[in-house]
Amino acid sequence: MGIDDVIERMTALAEELRRDGDGRLAFHATYLRTTQAVAEALRDGAFADPEWVDRWDVAFAQLYLDALDSARRGDPVPEPWAVAFGAAAAQPGLPAVRHVLLGMNAHINYDLPQALLAVISDPEFGDPAVRAAREADHRRIDEVLTVQVREEDAELQRLDPVRTWRDTVLQPLNRMATQRFLRESRAKVWANALQLSLARQAGPDSYARRLAELEELCRIRVADLVRPGPVLLRLAAAGFGVRLPAAR
């Protein structure tokens, strides 16, 4: 499976979510458009190792798609996704931007470190040259996402046409905060991936403990965003992303 196969599957799922009036469509549609932007960047030669980025993007998307499939069947899902999906079911009237931010937090903070481990071996994490190359392509994703933020802001305005005066005043700040969120959270993701790699080398039990620790940190962060109030301002005050402490 490659990134084009992921886009095809996500496009079909978007139609199903739209047909069902499913609140999870807001994040799903944003993620689909973002994946399409990454695919275009791959075709344009934006990455040093496009084959690796393709594999990485597929591994990343698969974690979300597996969680979505499980939730639609009524099966358990990781805690950050349980909170995000639960809000979509229990609070369908939430603004689309809130659903997008819930999904982004669950997917980037919890899924992305695992996706990196799926395509970077522990010896590669320990090789300075390989690690630098992977981290460079990891950062290049930020450039794609920064361009995408403005387009997504316009789409979310279309989905939420009733905006308060505060929404209008804060719109430029919201856009800048979202861009900062992407940069800062992805930096923390890389650090968390390194911690998980060390745990993986220590054995399955060690890895399971650290992953459970990350899952709980991410659950708390997503749950905090469900509370009423200006989410991006809360994120700006509390910091973006989550950070696994160094293993003792």
C-alpha cells in the first residue's frame, strides 16, 4: 500500500461519514486534504527520501484508520481517540475546528511517534547520519502543513459560517497558533519517538509501559480540549504537544 491507496480509502470513508452525518468527518476531511498535500509534495520532490516518506505516511495514516474502523465497529480504541471520537458522538454541535483539533492532538501526539518507530529501526535511531536525514524529512512536513493551515482555515469558516466577533478578532492569532502547534508538537513527537526507541531496545515490557505512559498523557491533553472555551488560547498557555520524561 502506498500513499495513493491511503487517499483512495480515505476518500471512500469520507463519503460514508458524510452520508451518516458523522461528526468525525471534520477531522477526517482535513486529514484527507493534508494527505493529498503530502502526496503532491512527494511528486514535486520535496523530500530527500521520498520512498521512506511514503512508507512513513502510510504507517501514520494506518494508525488513525485502524482506530476509526474499530470505533465504527464498537470495538475499543486507544484512549486519546476514545476521547476525540466520544466528543464527536456526544457533542455533534461542537464547531468543526474543535473536532479538527481533537483529532490532530490524538493523531499527532499519540500516533506519530509510533509511526516513526514503524519505519525507523533502533540501529537507525542510533546512527547520527540516518537519524539526521530522517529528522530533516520530518521537519519538511512542517513546511507542507504550514501552507495547508491557511487553506484549512478557509474551509473551516465555510463549515462554521456563524462566527462571533471574538472568532473574527482571533482568526489571525488562531492561524499563527495552529502553525506554532504543528511545529512544536512535531518537535516533541521526535523526542518521544527517541524515548520509545530506547524503551523498545530494553524489551517488550519496557516499551509497553512507555507507550501506556504516552497514551495517558495524550488522553489528558485531548480531554482538556473538550472543555468549553477558546481552545487555541488554552493550548498557547499550556504548551503544544506532550513530552515523555526521560526514562529513569
